[in-house]
Amino acid sequence: MTHARSSSMIRPAWTPLTIAMMVLGFMIFWPLGLAMLVYILWGDRLDELKSEVNRATDNVASSFNFNNSNRTRYSHSNGGSATGNAAFDDWREVEMARLEEERRKLDEMRHEFDEYLRELRRAKDAEAFEKFMASKKSGSSSFES
């Protein structure tokens, strides 16, 4: 109950406590006082401001389309901007296509390596299991009670 009451006293309004905190903030270090003044004046809009900022950053991030499974080439038609120099733009298109092919090859190699590691783990597990079963059959298990 004390916690709820103390948090309600420090609210974005002109209360004696917030005024005292603002004055004290200005006396100790002026940016603290300024921060308290801003909180008093616009603190009730912080939740609204936060949601607006989150919405704006979500829109910006979605415009970049960073989805790895849906990568597209960088070109004039899908987001790249032309520089006005046709030779450079053509060179850039060729380089971007080459880089995209290299990325595809690297993704393919990583997939193959992941498969290799899975099979290696499976073989190691099978070997350990066979050793366990052989020790169980011979009766020399260290797990007997």
C-alpha cells in the first residue's frame, strides 16, 4: 500500500513533491532539474510517445525487409536507387548478382555442414549406445546397484 501511494505522488503533475524534486535537481545538476520539468510537463504523454516511436521504427524496419528467407537482389526495381551513371549502375547490378550467388553458395555449404554434424553426432551416439549395450550384455555395467 505504501508503494502504490509513493508512486502516485511522483506523477507527471505539479505536486509539491515533483516541484521539490525539480528544484533539488536544478540545485544539484541542472540537467536533472530540466529532466524533472520535462517529466512534469509531458510525462503523461510518455506511453503515447513510446507507442508512436515503436510504430515508426517497426514501419522503418519493415521497409528494409530484413527477412532472411525472402532476400531479394539489390536493384533499381526493388529498392536500390539509380546513381545516374549507367556504367556504375550496370556494374553494381553485376556485382550484386555475384554477391547474391556467393551468399547462396555459402548458405548451401552451411546446410551441408549442418547435415554432416548431425550425422557425426548420430554416429557418435550410436557408438556410445552400442558400447553401453555391450557392457550390459557382458554384465560389467558400472550402473548396477
